[in-house]
Amino acid sequence: MGRNGSFSTVHNFDEDDGASPNTGLIQATDGNFYGTTFQGGSAGHGTIFQINSEGALTTLHNFCSDGCEDGFQPELAPLVQDTSGVLYGTVDGGGKSNRRCITDSCGTIFSLDMGLGPFVTFVQPFGKIGQTGGILGQGFIGTTTVAINGIPANFTILSDTYLTAKVPPGATTGYVTVTTPTGVLTSNVPFHVIP
């Protein structure tokens, strides 16, 4: 590891829980890490897993368990988390298709709903006082308040999933909240107010 860090192995894959985690990890809004393996699992064609910072791994899905309609071998890109809270990913093979692919298996796009709540995120996670920035989320029509670390900001709703807000005087680095008709959405990471 680096000059001031220490290296430790958090988990060793053993084929049963997956093998070849090629795509990397994402940290979702629940604080856990999510990823996929290219191989291994109960059918040998990869898994979706959750792991916490202490190394406790849970296999959430085994690919190709029944006719490969769910796809197999996620290898090209990490999972992403939508502002709805749902995780999305892709697999290289399997699935159903109306057109013939070279190997009769064109791959799939999948979603994984872990019951994580919706949130807001930023087009750019930093800005100066007076600067306008974009906020992405869900259910913005009818929004009544946008605040940066508790300081109300002027905002413009551009669509149900996109609005802009101006960094208000007195704002400091912190989480952004958007009050919509269905509740308060909080950013998944702090917005950084820069000098």
C-alpha cells in the first residue's frame, strides 16, 4: 500500500460465491458495496453480490440459473445506481432476442431493486456562491424547496427529473435537500461550495 496506508484483503472469492470480479465496485446509498463476478456462483456464469466494509459478502443473484434468460457473464461495466435507488447493469451473453446474434445470445440489461430509497445527485458536485448547477432526481414537478446544507436556494424546475439551483450566499459544503410533493429527497454525497 502507500506510504501511510495499510493493505488488507477484505474477501477471497471461492467459485461458489463468484470468481473474476472484473467490473469493480460501487458504493450505494445504503453504504454497502455492490459488484458482479464474471464467473462462479451456482451455475458458473457469474453473480451479483453485496459486501460491507467488514467483508461480509452476500450473493444476491446467480446468473444463468434457468435457461440463461437472465443473461450471463457480467464483464464490461460496473453497476450503476439510478436516482430511484435501483441498481442497473449489463451482461455479455444470454437473454432472449428477436434477432440472431453471432452466438444466439445477445446479453441483457438488468435491474436490481434492494429497496433503497430515492435520492438526488448533481451534474457537477461543486460550485461557487452565485453559480447555477444541475440536480438530477425523481418527482421534481411541484418542488417547493431546494436547500444546500440547510440554506434555501433559488431553483428552476426543468422536468420531473431535472432542476437547476443557484448556490445561495452563506451556503457551505453539505448535503442538498429537495422538498417534493411526496417527501424530502437528500443528495447521496455532499455538494462542495468552493471559494
